[in-house]
Amino acid sequence: MKVQDMAFASAFMRLSLAVLDRGGPYLPTVEATLCEDGRTVMLDAPDGQGHWVTASYELDQLTSQADFDAYRREVFG
């Protein structure tokens, strides 16, 4: 498992637990966005109460938007 995969898993777990803590769904719908620095990925999910919960993680190298889109399709389907 790559370091960025573990970082993603950790961020996704933090996000999911925060959503559950607020009474949201067990497997929330997650949006992933590459930040302007080309390394930080923001994960956002609705908490079921009209608010958003966020978590972030860093990729192991600078990434273009096109490469991130391919990575996102691989991870999120």
C-alpha cells in the first residue's frame, strides 16, 4: 500500500466518523478536490443536517489536475 493510499484511508475514516457523529449516513457521498498547491486533496461530505464535513490529505508528489482526475476515477470509481 502506498503512503498516499494510507493518507486517503485515514482522511476518509476521519470524514466518515465525523459524519456518523453528526447523525449522517454510514457511507457518505464524498467529493474530492485537488487544491491549488497540487498536493493537498480536500474531501467533503454532507453530514445529513445541511452542513459539510471536511478532511484533507496530501499526495506524495505534485499532481496536475488531469492526473488527479484519473486518480480520482481510480479511487472513487
